[in-house]
Amino acid sequence: MLVSRMEKDPKEKWEGKVSATLRNASAKQTWELMKDFFNLHKWFPTLATCYGIHGSNGEPGCIRYCSGSSIPSDGADQRLSWSKERLLAIDHDERTIVYEIVESNIGFNSYRSTMKVSPMAADGHDGSLIEWHFSLDPIDGWVLQDLIAKYDLGLQRMAAKMDHHIHSANSPNA
């Protein structure tokens, strides 16, 4: 089937992957912060709020409400961007969470995301790595590379905030 440039291929998906390193935090320490699904705002710099609206925190099926200023909303008169996100899976052994956006005002359709925390070294003591993979339907007016850059910046800032928190908590003067 031929698809003109003006039409969207219904099978086309945008995919992106970004990663960040935490030098002062083991994978176990990083995971303790990451798995707190209802409190992402503590670490993600552009989220003003994040809280549970359905189910128990960290259990598949639970839903969180997030709002902030990172992604522009669909409506020109709305300054606050928001989304409702459902936790699809959590694996404590693999340190992985999978979630989807079920409703939002940011234009993300068929959005699914996986976040994974891994040790930097085999012994697990030389820092950790957060990988964030996402897929969604193409967004009118956006360029995929710009969205990936926005995710990368957000993840770098989140990782730095987590790393600082863990380092401060582990320092002798804490």
C-alpha cells in the first residue's frame, strides 16, 4: 500500500531510547527510588506533582497522575501538561518498570515506556545506569529527534538529582 506524505502509516511508531549514569549510586540504591511509581516528581525536574489515583503504588494496574511543564499541552490556553499513566509491569529482579499513558493533554497516543536500572560493573558497586525506552504514535508538529533530546535532558537531570540524593545520604556528615 502506498502512503502519501500527508497520510500517516497506521503501523508507524516513533521509538526512542536514552540513558544516564549515576556514579555514586548502586543499581540497588537507584532502583529503590525508581520503583516508587507514585512519586516520580521527587526526581523528575519538570514534574510539579505525581500521585496515585488508582490501585496500590508499585502494583501492576495502578495509575498515577503526573503534571508539569516539560511537554506542551494540546490546548494553547492550557499551561499545565498532564498525563495519567498505568503501570503495566514491574520486575524487581531485573529492576524494570513498564508503563503506558492512558489519558493526557500532551498529544501522546499509544505511548508505552520501559525504564531499566542496571549496575555499571559486575560487582554492582561502581554506579548504575538508567535506560528509558519509549514508543508512541507520531505527533503532528513534532520531530522525533527533538522529543528524544527532551527525554535525554530530563533523564540526565533526574539521574543527577538521584545521584546527589544518594551520595548525600551516604556521606558521613549526612
